[in-house]
Amino acid sequence: MDFTRPTYVVVDMPGAVGTFVRGMRERFSPRLAPLPVEITLVGSSGVGVFAPDTVPGEALAAVERLAELTAPLPVSFDAMTTFEGSGVFYYPPTDPAPWRHLHQVLAHSGLRYLPTPFSFTPHLTAVRLAPSQLENSTAEVLALPSPPSGVADTLSVYSLAGYDCTLLYRTLLRGAV
């Protein structure tokens, strides 16, 4: 294992949320459909992906420490919104505080990350519209209902190159409730 491909740490969403969001993706963003349904903690905002020279054992040890301290997380989502002008539509968690905390723990773990221009925004990416779809589909996508609630209990490390996603590591959240 190495981190020469962009490598992310995420909390995978429970099955019912995944099924719900994949259905949307199949309709509006078929290339996005096979990707994990998750909230990214490391990689897309706040801190970027792991620096390529990161020692995998050190990164996985930090992920394990976080998993040991974190109880499974209840998940529920507010209405669909968008990163203005990006074509990315997402569901923000109803309570962003736990997600911000998890991100901060990893951001301050002593590991190195590549920079990202975006501040951390906890979100579940649902749909990514092509520029040609924005005019005709934006209102329809924004009107889609929120996914069902559930409990997220896995922390995963994925490498991603384009739409080629590889699971590198997965562990259960097992902290005290």
C-alpha cells in the first residue's frame, strides 16, 4: 500500500442511505453511481489527500485511533444544496459538529496532507451535473428528498484516480456510546 494515488479517509454511509443516493446518481450522474456513498473527512476540503510520502502504517494508526474513540454516528440530512457553480449537489448533515470534530482530529494528527483551496464542509455528495445539465436539471435535483436516517459505523481509506476507486482499509467505529 502507498499513497501515490490521491487517498481519502471517509465515513461510509449506512446501507439505506447508500441505496437511496445511488438511485439518484444512476439517474443524474451515472459515472458517480459506483463510488462510495460517504462523508469525506480527509481529502476534499479542509485538508487535502495524504501527502504521497505518507507512511501508510502511520496513517492507518491514526485512523484506528479515531475509530477506537468514535462511537457509531447517527446520520440525518438537511435538504439538498449545491456548491454554487460547481455542478456538485450534496446533503449537509443535520448536525455538522461531529463531522467537524472527526476532521479536526485527523487534521491535527501530525500527518501531512496536500493543500486544498476549500474549507471543511461536511457533506454527502449526491449528484454531480455536467455543465450542459445545469440549466435543465438544477431545480429538479434541488427538490429531491433527503435520504433516510441511519447509523454510520465504518471508517474507510480509499484511493481514487478519476472514477477508479480502491478500498485500501476499513475499520469499525467502536468508541463508547
